[in-house]
Amino acid sequence: MSTSVPTDLTQARLKRQPDIQLPGGECNIQDLAIVSPDMLLVSKWSKQCVQLLDCLKGKVVSEVQLQSKPWRICLTDRNTAAVNVGPTKIQMIKVQDKTLTKVIELTLSGIMYGLTSSRNSLVVSYHNQPWLEVISMDGKVLKQFDNRGEIQLFKHPCFMCTTPDGSVFISDYCTITITKVDAQLNILQIFTSPLLEWPFGITAVTEDQILVCEHHSIVLLQPSTNTMSTMLGKADEIGEPYYLTYCPDQKKVYVASTG
């Protein structure tokens, strides 16, 4: 899908382009991350691996097998990715010369849900207290968000993304909210909308344009005006979009649906 004006999606239209058929058939994609304009990192649940995919050729150019099934994936820089494997581990992967190489592995303090990077650190969400945690690239806990004694803000904070200014957005499909926090995990805004029924994957186009996978649709969130609008709906035949990532160089959104 592409946009003619990527920095202002309110004036653009998402247009579906031919699907990329991944080798090996059904693979249960768990997340996506853009490495370069033509290279996409894909975490595959059933095959227990991360692959580097040439988007133009639909060809896997490198692959690393993991000790457990991978879930979320994010880039910490252009040459390094973080992937959570199993419930309590993060595997760091080097991306260099179209080759993937496993480097250090981090052990977390709880059962992990979401993962993103912000300001040279990793931001992790958990399935219970402390809910959110900032950790260094070598695994040291730098900051925690623990909202004991307050209204429970999270139940399943599974998907996260980071904007260019370092803010983190978290989608929770049980509270049916999207929450914005700063790099120190201070709550900045909480978003709800009738358009949200089952928010899943989330990606940042700009600080004020966040794309969210919904049930049979993709929704645009604009934090500055606290508004949401549907960019693609059921009529566009996108199935059930779960994960997505934005490529500013190609002005494209890559979307993975169930299966």
C-alpha cells in the first residue's frame, strides 16, 4: 500500500498493491520491521525464526533460528534488531551485509507482551505489574511503570511503537485503548474511539500520525486532535490485519494478516 503524500495521511489515500508471497506458505507472522527500503525483517512463530526478506523479489536472503518462538520485533538502529523469544527473553540480532547474526541475549523480569525502542533503550510491556519497563541495551532496568493502587490502565498491552520524538504508543485490545507515554513512562494521553474494537499492531508515520490495525481495518490516530479515522476498511479486502510497519523511503505500509 502506498501514499502520495506520506507526511499527511489525512490528504492521502492508501492504495493496495500486489501481495508479497512469502516462501514456505503459511508461517504465522508475529511482527514486521523495515531495515532498508527493500528489506523487511519478519518474525515467524511456527518456523521459530527471524528472516530477512527482499520485498522486491519476495525472497528470503538470510535467516536465524531461535531457541523459542519469536513474538515482537523492533529495530534499535539500522543494523540491530531486538526480538522477544519465549516469555522472558530478548534476542539481539545484527543485520549487516544482508546477513542476520545472533548476538547477546537479555533476560527480562516478567512475562513480556510488547517491545519497542526509544532513545537508545528498549521499552517492554508485561502481562502484569510492572506493566512497562525501560531497559538498557545490555538488560539493565532503568525505569518502571507500576500503577498499583490506581485505576488499571492496562490488561493486555501487546503492541507498541515509537515516534521520532521518542514517545511510545501502546495498544491494548482488552481495555480497547491506545496509550501514549514519554521516554520516562509518564502517561501523556489515553485514546478511545468507536472505531476501536480490537486494536492490535501499531506503527508511527510521524509524531502525529499513528496507524493501528483494527478488526478488518486500518485506523489513523492523530494525537494532537485526539481523532481517529479509517484509512482502509473491510471493503478493501485486507482480511484481518494484525501487524504493520511503515517505510518512509518507499512511502509504503507493509501489513501482515492472520495466517
